[in-house]
Amino acid sequence: MADELNRSRLDITDTRAPGAAQGRPYLSVNFACCGVYQRIYRSPDGSCYAGRCPRCARPVNFKVGQGGTSARFFTVS
Ligand SMILES: [Zn+2]
């Protein structure tokens, strides 16, 4: 099981209209593990945002879904 991944998963509501965005949407993530910020981009199919810490390669995965948060800044501890 991918328990390590599941702990850092959040629901994010993305209400942006298709085609309206310029470039790929991204989230700003503060990796508390190493005290660094990194942008993580939405997956090609639009179902999630996935990325990893630039220093220790800790993976993060934010699921896009209704009822989630509209925040664009996150801290991963
Ligand atoms: Zn790290």
C-alpha cells in the first residue's frame, strides 16, 4: 500500500474553465522537510498535481476533486 503518499494527499477544487488557463496550472508547495519551495504542475489528464521535493525527492500528490480547497499554497511536512 502507498500509505506514504496517501498521507500527503488533499482534495483540490479546480474550477478553471478548460482552455482559459495560460500554461499549465501549478501549486506552490513548501517542503518543510528541507525548507524549500517548489512549484508542482497539474498532470496532463488534470486529475492531480504531482511533484517531488527538489532536495530529498519526497513525493507529493494532490488530487483534484470537488469539495476540496481552492488554496494554491501548501506546506508538506
Ligand atoms: Zn525534502
